[in-house]
Amino acid sequence: MEKLEEIIERLREKVGTYFSKDASGHNIDHLERTLHYALYLQSKEGGDRLVVGISAFIHDIHRIMGAQQNRFVSPKESLPVVQEFLKDVDITENQKQRVLSAIEHHEEYSFGSGGINVSDIESLILQDADNLDAIGAIGLVRTIKYSIAHNIPDYDASVPLYQNAYDERKEDPSTIHHINNKLIRLGENMNTKTARELAEKKTKLMKDFLDMFIKESTGNL
């Protein structure tokens, strides 16, 4: 069986080409960072390193499919394409199925409309790794870039800021709504102890940014 580093190296060119036209912040740089977070979490929390690493590196194929089809594509819909990426990867069939499961469920949130439907450590680590890259300084930059690419306004004060449940299938009314209704909650809803610790400073930064933005936008200085 191949080592993870060898598998990732062989996947890197194909993955880089597939994600080269991304404009949503889910590009090869995001995948590399998610891989880094995932392997760090695995070293602290356990689980199968191959399953964690491979799933982290190819988890966002549905994002590219969505851009190509100009609609929301769920992670589950991307699994046939994910299987093509895994076709020549030297891991067991059981590991491949666990990679597919982790990718299928990685965008489930405890504060979302559907909740979390998995409990295996590899899926929980992938969720945490992906969410760690979605928050903090890089998370704010990614969100702003996404908003610009999709003509999402900075802030719409006419829409209540807080929503009870988050729905990944719907666009937020503004960048600030997205930060408040998703990103802040990600930091507070990590699955693993290690991820919760890493998320603390990232979440504080976003809360400070959100607070200052609202004050400046309303003239309350």
C-alpha cells in the first residue's frame, strides 16, 4: 500500500487542474490548507491517516461541479467524480468507502437544518479541518472574495442579522450575514477538542471584525 505522501503527490496535478478555475475560495490552496489541518487533527485525535488525508485533499469537487452547472451541487452528488479520482489510488475498498462517506457528510453542521449524521472520527476531522480554514483571517478573505465573485453585497441592514438555522443551499443576503450566521458558529461547533482550541483565536478575530463593521456602518463609533 502506498504512503499518503505518494498518493497526494500523484493526485496533486490532477486536482490542481480540476480546481484551477475556482472563484469561490475552494481552490487548490484551500485543499492544501485543509489537508494540513486534517493531518494535524488526526495526529492528536486518531483515525485512519490515509482516509483523513485523501478525503481532505479532494473534498470540494462538488464546488467545481456547482460552478460548471450554475446550481447548488451537494457533496453526495459529487461522489461518482470522487470515485474516478480514487480509481487508481492504492487503498482498500473499505478505506475508499470511508473517504466517500467523509466527503458526503463534510458540510453538515450541528446548527444546520439537517444536523450532523456521522460520528466516525475521520468524518468529524474532515468537517473540523474544512471549517478551520473557513474561519479566522483567511476565512474572512475567502468570504470577501466569494462575495465579490458572486455579486453579494457587503451588508443589508434591512434583513435581520441572526438566523436560527443555516442552509448551505441558500446564499446569505450579505457578506456580514454569512460571517454571523455561519463562520462565527463554526468556531463554536467544532467536533474535536483540538479543533476547538485552534478555533478560539480565529473566532475572536471574526467577532471583533463583525462588531467593528456594524459600528462603523451605523456610525456608532
